[in-house]
Amino acid sequence: MATKVFMEALSPTMEEGRLVKWVKNEGDPVKSGEPLAEVETDKAIMELVARGDGVLRKRLVPEGESRPVGQLVGVIAAPDENIDALLAGAGGAPAAGPPASGAPAQAVASTAESAGARSVPRSPAQSQGEASAPPQQKTAAPPPAAPSRGAAAEPAVGNGGGNGGPVRSSPLARRMATDRGLDLTSVQGSGPGGRIIKRDIEAAAARPAAARPAATVRPSSGADFDDVALTQIRKTIAKRLSESIGPIPTFYLTAELDLTRASEMRTAATELGDEFKVSFNDIVLKAVATALRQHPEVNAHWLGDRIRYHNRVHLGMAVATDDGLIVPVIFDADQKRMSEISREAKELAKRARERKLKPEEYTGSTFSVSNLGMFGIDQFTAIINPPEVGILAIGTIEDKPVVVDGELEVRKRLRVTMSCDHRVVDGAVGAKFLQTLRRMVENPLMMVF
């Protein structure tokens, strides 16, 4: 019998998908589990796989178009089977959804180079039914772990290097690069430890324009304006952040942290070899995770009629991609060594930009960290990722003159701002969390022993 191909919910929060590319043509033989098409979800590019054997008789959705979850997008049947009734029904209203009886499907992000083994969604909630079985109302996926979406960019702290994010540069160099429209990632630093300084910006600006790396820009048609359809990830960003900034009573706490000892520890660790090399970002992530363990009232979710206090620390870190923001998760971050966090954060950030994350890698965070430090932003406020009750915004690291024991010294300083959901986190609670965070960052050996 014929098998209907539905638009599946390939992520826990997916409501519609854009069919990026058909992998199979009409008339191609298919087997259950084989990829039929690539679908853009609200988070990544995923594979839509066959749920039956036969021939792909009809493709009902053109490449580039979006369809809601549960709508019929194709038909698999025997070569000589009559599917006229199915095609006639496909012209009406969207199907309510594939047969549903279980948990949401789990799919694996498609990779451009892979042609080998692939994970196959196995959930009966997303199985395509037989032609004779009418589609039932889709069961909504439970929201135990809503996806995190911050309001900033990448999971790295300015000047820290590492994690595929920021580069080491002086404040003057950053200002000069901004004035000249230069991308710091394309500039080779000649200062201590590869730090980009004034003369590096001057040298880069003096190069012929043709020799500079081309900036990523949106193509223009030359008309007065260009309308660009929203991607699925951009739609989700708009929806999720609108849900946050309106109903959540938010207040903000800002603190300035001294990174002198963190810098000394980082330098000493680097001298031990690449195995122990960590960035400022890794130190801050570990400090946040450790502070969350000590303040479970911040490591919580607001669920409307109850507050869920998490006993495990799953730290979300905002990563900027070409299409928008995504927040991969470092699970049990408080239990991991700094070097483990460093490796995992770097790998997650890389795969997030390539849109190769699996759904389970970007859902389930209990608290999030976001950053604009690599852009020279001193401080900012990030939008809470519901149902989380807090998010930490990281600014840039700067060398500042400060008074220490009555003497004027130049120290590395970092400003952080915590956004708090006042329904769960009171002012004193948030302040105590930041006190603990300050103690960890300014005395990083506390996180080692």
C-alpha cells in the first residue's frame, strides 16, 4: 500500500519546515529509512526520511517552499499502484498531522559531505502512515526543555581567543578596525601572543582592496529595496524573543570583574601545552556553571503554575550564525573540567555555524550565557530564554586603570550583566549569584581544587 510522506516535526519546537532540496526524484526507488529531502527547521537543516518501501511517485512541494508540520509533501507507492485518490486529497486543506502516539522524532542534521551512515528518526509520533489510515491530530511535543535563544552573539569573551570566536586585540585596534570597516578575523596580529595592535590595523588598511578577504554581504538586485523571505530560524527567533520581552518582568544587575588572576592562570596553563590551553571564555563558562550549582534558585525554569529547580547544570551558550542565533548546550557543565568545556564549546560553536547540530544538542539548557565582547561592546542586556529565569550578558575585556590598595594599576576588567526574571529571582538572589561568580572568576584556582 502507498505510504504518505508528511512534513515531520524534526525538532521539538518545529511548527513548519522549508523544503530545501529533494534528494530523490519522482520515479526513484526508495527504502524505509533512506533520506528523501533536506528540510530547514527552526534550528538546522535536517533529513526527511522515507517511512516505507517503494517508488517516490509524487513530490507535492517544490524546493524552497515551506509547509506546516503534518502536511502531505509526497507519496511513496508501488510503480503500478493507483494514487489518484491521494493526489486529489492533497489539493485540499493541510493534513492535521502524521499518526501520533509517542515522543517527538529525533533526526540528525544533514552534512554536505556525508554519504554514509545516517541516524533515522524512529518515533511513532512522526511516522508516515499508510494511505488507508487517515491522519490524526498531531500530539504536541512536551516542553520540558525549551530551546534557548539569547539576544547576543557568540559564546566567547572578548580578546580571549579560542572557541572559534573572538580575536585578541587592543581597544584602539578594535576602534580603528571599526572606523576602517575591517574584519578583525582577517588581520594577523603582531603583538604579544598574537594580539592585534595599531600597526596591524594600519598595515591591513593599506593593503589593496582586492587583497582583503571579501566580506559576507547580501546580494542586491539593484532595485530600491529587496524583500527576503524569513528563514525558519529567523521566524523562531522573532517568536521566542517576543514571548520573552513582553510578559517577563525583568530586572538587570551589572558587575565588573577583575581578570588579573584569570589571565595569570591562563598564561601558566598555556605554557604546559595545548592540552591545558583555555580561553577567557572557558574560564567564565566554568565559573558560571560552578556558581549555578551553588545557587539552584537561579538554575530554574518558570512553568506558569510552578517553578522547576534543576539539580543538573546545563549551560546554553549563544552562537551567531549567518541565519540567526542558536544556543547549543554544554550538559552537566559544572561537572566538567575547564579543558573539557573548552573542547566541547569549540566543537559545538563550529557545528552550530555549519548548521549540523542535532536537536538534543540545542535543547535542554537551564541557564544561558551570551556575548558581544568581540565587537567591542562594553556591556549590554540580553533577553531571557523562556522558560529559563536568567541569562548572563558578557561584554569586552579591557585594560583599565583601577585603584588597588591605594595604588593606581592597569588591570584586565570585564563587565557582565545578568537579566533576571523577577517572578523567580529576587534582587538579593541575583546579587548573591553575581558575588559567587565574581569570587570564582577573580580566584580561578577555586574551580580547579
